[in-house]
Amino acid sequence: MDHQSNRLLSATEKDASQATWLSFDAAIARATENVELTLRPRFELQRFNGDRALDSEDSSLQLGGRWPREYSELSASAEISRSSTLTTELAETGIVDANTRRELRSASVSWNRYFSRELQLDAQLGFADVSYPDAQSSGLVDYRYPNASLSLVRQLSAYTSWSLTAFGSKVEAPAVFTTSRDIGLQIGMTRALSPALRLQLSAGSSETQRATPFETRSDRSQVWDAQLSRALEAGQWNLSLARSLTPNGRGVLARRDEASISMSHTIASRFTGSVSLHAIRNAERAVGLFANEEYRYLSAEAALNRNLSQNWIVALRVGGNDAQRRIADTDAQGWYAALALRWAPAIRPIRAWEFP
């Protein structure tokens, strides 16, 4: 259950609301020497006090497979999901409609080839089909997102590796007659600074083209990623900074700047605490009505978990968030508190069986 002071992050109608939810999440896996298969269904029922239009039944189903060989490995995954825009759009477009759901159908396949202990080639293909039923008046549009990448990874030592990645993608939004394409190159480095401290850096450039029947615009953008993580005796902390091009519900590739810091620590034998800060800026370099739109989202959270037993956990979360939109010149804030009881049973074998 939770309480939020401004669930929709509206700058004008700041109505507090309470919600109760029930979640089911399971993982079923099958592994042999030559294949690993996973099936993960998830369902969440949400009910809101005072605004039944927000009530939702979110669900997803994830399938995965991995086929390792002596010098190569093939992996594939697929997902279908239906979620409320309350959870999918707050950090991306800021468009939250009580009657709108996001439906996702995606699939990806990757292949790794090991030429030696020091050199490997990674290839990846992906496709996502995103739709927003009955969202014509909200500004969210359906889009398709095929993408591909090819990486060459060189292990220089036990502590350092380098990578060179070529990537490309395309976003098609037929409802608004918009097509976005990007192609780029990125170089990366991973370095173990110590047994507990790890650094990952990457930087590159991307050429983007956005087109409608009336106008075509091209520009160049830098993409980069920096991550620093440290394992502690009773916890860990992570720091990350990134700039990327990602599709969103406007039907375009948005330039996304993201910064986050998080820390978790075991306070006592049964208590675990964590704090996190997350900042996102989405700049939509589109054509037409939403050209040069900029949306900023900031969230901060503190959490405390208490292990009641081996399988039962009670969790308390408190936090706040802020959303700013440049064109509309709006700034909305809110805070929340949530209490959850979670049952996580031990992994159990279903039965012993073999592939024919």
C-alpha cells in the first residue's frame, strides 16, 4: 500500500491518493549442459482510493533462452506486457493518462563468438512494438523500434578490456508520419581498479535523421556512459552518468541524459537500508509541434527492509519526485510513502526431466 501527494505529477491538480496493490512474480528455469530456458510471468493488481480510473491490472510474460557452445553462444528473449502509464511514462515523457495503458511486444537475439581468450565478437538484433490503446488525445503514439549493434571486445589483461561498437536503430510512428534513424560508433573501456572497485567508460558519436512528409532534419549527438561501482563488506554503492538516444511515446528518438547514485548497506542481521537519487533529462529533437521539447524528472528515495523470516520481508519506502517541462513552463512536485509485505520462497525443483 502507498500514499502519494501528487501521483500524476500535475502542476495544477495536486490531489493526494492512496493505493493498494497485489503483485505476483515467478521464475521458471530449465538448464542442461547445452541449453538454458527461462519463463517469467508477472501480474500486478492496483486499486486506488478516490479515483477508480487509475485502477489497473498490469501483466507481463518474459521468455529467454541461452545455447552455449565451446567457442560461441546464442541467446534469445521475448516479452509481452501491458502496463499503466503511471509506471512507464513518468520518467520518459511525463504524459500520464488515467485511462491509457502501454502495450509492449519485443524480441531480441544475440550471438557471441570467442576467437581466443582475449578477443570476442558480439552481435545483437532487437525489435520492439509499442502501442497505447485509446491514447489519441493524450499525445502518446504507437511506434516500432528495430535496432542492431556489433561489438568487438579485446581483453588486454585480467583487469582491463576495450570494446568498439557500431550501432543503428529506427523509430517509425505511422500515426504522426514520423521516422527517426540513427547510426553511430562507440569505444569503451572496463577497468578493475581493485578487487572491490570497478570502472566502465564509453564514448562515441551518433548521426540522427528525423523526417516527416514536410521536413527532414539531421544532427549529430555525442553518446557516452560512465559507471563506477564499489563492493563494501556489508553493501555496495554505484554511480553512473550517461547520454543516449532512446525511443519514447512521442514517436521519436529522444536524447536522454541520466545521472544516478545509489547505496545499500546491511545495518544489522535483519535490516537492510538503501538510498538513491536519479535525475533524467529527455530532449526531443523532433520536427513539428513538439520540436525542441525538454522534459526533466528527478526522484529521491530511502528504503528500509526487515527480514521477518527466511521467506518474509517487510519494506518501507519514502521519497519524492519533481517533473519540469520547458515548453509548457511547468514544475510539479510530489512525495510518497509505501509499505509492502513480500513473500519470497526458496527455489524448488519442479521435477527431474531430460530433453529427448
